Amino acid sequence: MVVEWETPVYILCDVFILNYTIISNIKESFTIGVRTKKAIIEMIVEAKAVVSTSTSFIGTSIGTSSKKNLVAKDAVYGTRRACLPHQFDVYCLFNGLISNWKAHRVVDFRKPLKIDKLHAVVGKNSLALYWQYDADNYLRLSYLAIYPEARIISTVELRGKNRYKFNNMQHGTYIFMIIVLKYVDDIELQSDIESITVSVGSTKRFTSVEKYNGERIFVTFESSSDNSVSVNGFIDNYAIIVTEQIQDVDYKLDSWFDVQKKDIWTPYRATSSTYNPFRQKEIYTATFIIGDDNCFTKFDKTEMKPENMYCNGKLRRNRQYFVKLRTYSLLKIAVESDWVSVNNTYRTNEHKKWNKQG
């Protein structure tokens, strides 16, 4: 690590005294005397420092280039090691006396916090990632394919984003990794990695969609048995999503209460957050009736909108509706079908076992 400073023109110095402090629960300080306005500090461990005239390193990351990376990383996914704040104080020693002039600076080398709550939504040949992060740091998002063949695919850098969508994805299994970047001068600090492994392949679809009396929509679908279940996790619940306007849908869904006063209804979830008609193994097919509840009488007004509460509210007549099916796994990965226009109703086959659940 290189430390440089400037002195006023009127300051005369025989030797510069650099006092170097590692700020932690137990502070440790070191004093170095140099004749130039530059000191190179070699940090062997996080609380030990010695003078070096050639190369510098912190943790286990060694380098002599002008861009100093103060974090350690392994050869595969980059395991990071925290860096602590450092305080530098420079004094001038002239004729055996220390001057009143002092250069002072505190540099925070701590790595940034990683992102939180990384989720994935898999569509037909697409995948969207969602996460939580409040700071305005840069993010490095990269992914690699591990099946059917291993290869690095792409890396993008983002700022101020909480989602990113990949289109034209080929079928396969991928690892997605996000690192938070923090820059201190020309030094790049990296957070720990947050990652998720996702399988992109076939998606679920309705076996039939039928509209009745303009106020209800009957949708039928079958239990999931595709190969991606083992990678994406076991399905915990099924979401029936309804909209009047086709658009991308976040991982967390709005409820009927959120959209029912809008001129044009945006996507909302009609099923409860725990809806899974296939918990009994002998059930293979389920039918759900959209618009079957009177939400204002079903729930007490004082408890109308608690978090994660959904209601299968009434539909409006003479509206164009679109529906899609989405599964949520225990690994926080959602897999969804394409939008289906309710006007284009269809039925593909006779079902093995009919089951209606709301």
C-alpha cells in the first residue's frame, strides 16, 4: 500500500514521521521515518505492518501494479477478506524537533456489505434476478453455465439497480453471482459474493383457460414433474397471476387490493401465498376459479391489507384479461409460464383428476 502526502512550501523537513494506525477493537499503531513524501507499507496480516521498498500487499493479494486491490480472492469464486479502516498521521522532524504541521487522513478500507435476498424468476428463455441493496455502490453481476457444458457467459456492472433481466437464455443450469464494489481512490474493495444456482428449461403452462359470465375465469393446470425441480428446489406454492396489461412481474407480487382502484389493472396474485393443490400425492390436476371471492366481506376491514395477504377478488366486466402460472420453490426461485389471453380460451385434454381449491 502506497501512502503519499504534500507539505506546505515553508515546511522544512529532515525526516517525515508517518504514524500508521489500524482502527479496530484493539488499535495498533506503527511509526515509520522516511526522507521522501512517499511511503510503501507492506501489511503481512491485518494488524502487522513493516516498511517495504518493492512490492506491497494486504491480506493475501500481492501486486506491484498502479491499481491496488486490497482484498484476497481464490481462483474460483473469489472468497473475500475484510479490510479495516486505517488512519495516517504525518509529522515533520527538523533539527531534532517535530513541527506543529501535521497531515492527517482516515481511509476506510472495509469491504462493503453484500446484497440481500437474491431471488430469481425463470421464464421461457429468460431469467430475471431481484435483490435488496440500499447503498449507491456499483454491482458486478456475472454468470457461468455449469450444464450441459461449463463456460463463462457474461459480466455486467450496474449501479442503483435492484433487478436485472437476461433474455435469450439457452436451456441449462447457471450460477449467478453478484459482488458489491466500493472504490477508495484507485483501490477497488469487493464484498462477499451472493450467488444463486438456477435451471432454465421448460416452464409450466395452463392446460385450459375458460371464461364464464364475464366475471370468472377457470384455469386448469397439472402438477410439476420437470427435471429442473431438483436444481430450482421443491415447489412450495403456486401463484395465479392476473392482469389487464402485459408487463414484467416482480418476484414479490401485488394483491387484488393493490390494483382494484386502478384504471388498468397491473399484475396481481389471485391465489393465497400458500396455495398448493398438489400437497396430496394422488392429485395430478387442479382447477382454480379467478374472481370467486368478495374480498370486502371475506376480510375484516381492520385486517384488509396485512403483509403477504392475497384475495381472489371479483373481476370487472368487459375487460381484456391475461393470466400466467408461476411456481415458487423453497430455494426462492420462481418459474412462470407465458401470458395467456383469456379471450383465446382453450382446453387441451381430459384431466386425470379434477380438484378445485381456492
